[in-house]
Amino acid sequence: MTATPHFPAITSTEQAEALCTMLEQRLDALESVIRQETDYLATAKLSEAFALHERKTMEATSYERCYLVFRHNLISLARYKPNGLERIKMRQGALQLSLEANLKALQTLTSVSENILRGVAKEVASTRSLSTYGKAGRVDPLKGTGATPPLMVSVRF
């Protein structure tokens, strides 16, 4: 059985503003990493994009924890009406747009890599016969050549 996490309660307007500011900072940090990753993916700098994995995980976890505190205090936030609530709504929208752009870049890379692999597999699997110039300068196919064995590709991520 897991213990229920304890979230600090908001008891003033200043605390509500501070929570909104903290959530905005987490949103900014997460969005920054996602945009950077998207830029790397769009320019096919895959090793740089993959190197951001740990940082992105850390920022996402930090944002999630802060968001849980925010969600736990929704009633208090509605009572104190901090100015940061509207900014957070706008920042959430910006984060969603960044995530959508990131997903599109990932989908594009997936599609391109699948097409490349299909093309390579098709070329390798096609039956080819070698040809040489024979008598009278005509192209004669070589006898006895069989189909090329298929290429095995391991797809591990």
C-alpha cells in the first residue's frame, strides 16, 4: 500500500502567486527542452536529440510534481485568484503546441526511416542477374546466379 502524498495548502494570495510562478517556471523549462529536441529532430541531429532524454525526463517529472500541488490547491487558487492563473492557461496552450510540433517531427522521422528500410529491403530482395558483353557486343546475362539473400535488419530502440 502506498502512502498518499502530502501537498502544502495555499493559505494566502502570496502563496497562490508563488505557486503559479513556480508552475510557470516548470512549464518554461519543459517547453524549452521540447523545442530544442524538436529543432534537433527537424535538422536530423538525432544524437543531440537523444542526448536530451534525461533532461526532458527530469523537467517533465518536475512539472508533474508541481502540477499535482497546483491541482490539489484548485479551490484555494479559485478563492485567492492570483494573476498567474491566466498566464498558466496561455503557457499550457504554448506547451501543447510545442508537444504537437515535436510529435510531428517524430512521426516524420519514423515515416522516412520506414521508407528507407523498405526501399533497401526491396533492393536487396530483388532477383538480379549479372550481365556482361558477349560476342558481337551484345549484353549476355551470366548463368547460374541465384537470388540475393535477404537483408536482416534489427530494429531496437
